[in-house]
Amino acid sequence: MISDVHLGGHAAEIEKQKIESLLSFLEAVQDQADLLYIVGDLYDFWFEYRRVIPKMDLKVLFKLRRLVESGVQIIYLAGNHDIWLGSYLANEIGITIHHGPLVVEHNSLKLYIAHGDGLAKRDHLVRFLNFLFKNRLNVFLYRLIHPDLGIPFAHFIANISRGKGDNPYDADYREFARAKWSEGYDVVILGHSHIPVFEKVQDKYYINLGDWIEHFSYLELSNTQPLLKTWSKIPEEDVTSSKLLHRSKV
């Protein structure tokens, strides 16, 4: 389970590192897993015109298609940077798209999964942009703009909305997770903040997936003990026990 790769959103050297790491990770997923969750913002911007999609990182699309063909199910929750996910990824690649939170059960654990945009009290800009961009009239009008103008403009807006500095979402996300625990969820999984977090309180978990820009973090659900790890081409590091990322209470 990963989030916040933001393909196409950074300088060439960062993009190269992201793509190489992501492709090696997806190769391992193909060999070792049967389900992959992408919890928002795989792309820094994604918009489907009627006959055009953004031209970037096609190797990632090809690899995702190979995963589907090999029998791996891919579930993609739209984030605030890829809010306009449409039929192309579903029909041509075979990915299951969800707009909004997802409730699932794995290994006897009840999971609440969401990208997390708009949840924090200070996330005013994202809530406004989501409202603006989901408007059907605005989507129709945007399609009238030539892609050579529309896509660069979208990247400009994405740079404005991308979080800077410290993490303003942490306290609100933890409060949100505790509320969901009281509703019967065992694990609350969010993204959006780009900061990996693994918190266990008795038998409940709050996990933030981090990002694939600086942390290259992912969640593994192979048993009743979820593990937050860091991916690299050398053997992966288990970051679940890191003092910076883990807060455990019993």
C-alpha cells in the first residue's frame, strides 16, 4: 500500500529516482502480492481529455498493466492531485478506481482507508480546490483548454497546493483516527501529509503512508500485524519501530 508518489511533479533527477524505485517495487509486488492499494496522488496531476492523457512516465502505466495481467488486483483511491481520475485507468489498465474513503477487511482487521485531503482543520485550500475542481461545469470548461496550456497550468496549481514545511495535519489526523477506532475500525490508513506515521494504541493502529519523494515508505499487510517499511533496491528497512515514526501505547 503506497501513496503520494506525485509523478511528474519534480525535477528530472528526483523523477528518475522515483520512477526507478517505484518500478522495482512494483516488480516485487508482482512476485509477492496479490493486491496493491494506491492511496491517492500517484500523479502530481491527472486529467483525461476525450482523446488525450498526460504524457509522462508511461513505463509506470505499462508496469501497472503487467501487474493486472499477472493477477494482481490494483485499487486506486483518488487524491487531491489526481481528483479527475476517469475511465482510462479502469478500462485500459484494469485498475479499480474509488473516489472517496474505502472500508475493507483484511486478516480479521477492519480497515478505514482514505487519502486524507480536507480532513485537517487547516486544510482550507485543499477543501476549496476540491469543491472547485469537482464542479461539472468547471470540468467541462477545463476540457476546452488545449492540453499544452491546461496541463502546465494544473502543475502550477499543484505546486501551490502541495504541503510545505512542517506537518500541520498530525494532530487532526490522530484525532480522526481515534474517532474511527471508536466506530469499530481496527486500522485507520491515510496519506496526503507525506510524513510516515505508525501509531499503535493497544490493538488499534493509525498509519500514515508517507510518500515516494523522500521516504519511499509503504505498508505491508501480510498478517494481523501491519508493517510500515521503507523501499530500496537493497533489502527493505522496517521503519515500524523507528522512534521518529512510531508511537506505541499499551
